[in-house]
Amino acid sequence: MGNENFHETFRAQLVLPEQRHFFDLWRKKAGERPMPDRNDISPTDFPRHLPYVSIIEIKFEPLNFQYRLAGTLLREVFNREVTKSNLSDFSEEQNRDYWLSACERIAHTGRPAQGILRGPEQSRDHLVQFWMRLPLAIDGIGPKLILGLDKCIPVSAASDAQNLWDGTLQSRA
């Protein structure tokens, strides 16, 4: 599947309007390239999303992922500060393997990923996390970074909006 078809299919799977807006901005910044460069992205492009935004650095040999930046509301999602944390250091309760798998897929394919996760951690089981990860290049080489958007809503609100998604809500492991 070519990038254009992939992007159209990917966008069609995004549930929240915020996700579609963020993805459209990412695509616009990429232009004809497979992904935008980090220098193409500015916080002024999406000020209302900043509390939900993260930037994850892809570290190679060995492959690992470190949060360079995490928006203020992500502390509430993960019940701790994640800036400067490595994904491999997350506990099982925080779905470490789930997140590592998603980031590894992006590192290897250079394509965006998205999903829906109930209870980003055990004490947050009352939330549904709508997440999206978008690859970024550095100086035209990439992916080197992952731009994230995480929006959490109460399970009760997600249940009310059930017509927005087709039962793909993933339970915590």
C-alpha cells in the first residue's frame, strides 16, 4: 500500500476530531516527504493540544525509546512524570510491552500508529486513552523521533460515543 493510501486509511480510523486535526497538520508539514522534519513542527502549530503532546526519541543499538518531552496532562495519564523516562523502564502495569511494540513498528516502518487503550495504567482504569504516534525525521533522516498525541476520556463518555468506534477498545493486559 502506497503512503497516500495508507494515510487515507489511517485517517479514517482516527476517532477523535483532535486526532484528525493533529494528523492533518503532520501530513501538511510533511508535504511530499514520508514524514516531516522535527524543525517543521512548532508548538505554535497546535497550542490547544500541547498538554497532550509528547516527543519520544528513538535510540538505536539497542533499540529503545525515551520521552524527550511530555505534556502536563500526560503526568495524570501515567500517574508520574515521564519526561526523560525510557519506555523499557515502564512497569507492566503501565503496558510497557504494548508501548514498546507500537514504537518499534514506527521505528522500523516510518509509518504512524494509533490505538485505543483502556486504563493507561491500573489506577486509571476508568479512562479510555485515544493515542496516536507520528514519526519525525531530523535533518531529513528518519524516523528519529515520534510525535505523540494522547487524549483520555472517562469510560462512561467513551461508552456514550460507542458509535464512533467499532468495539476495538482494547482491555488492559
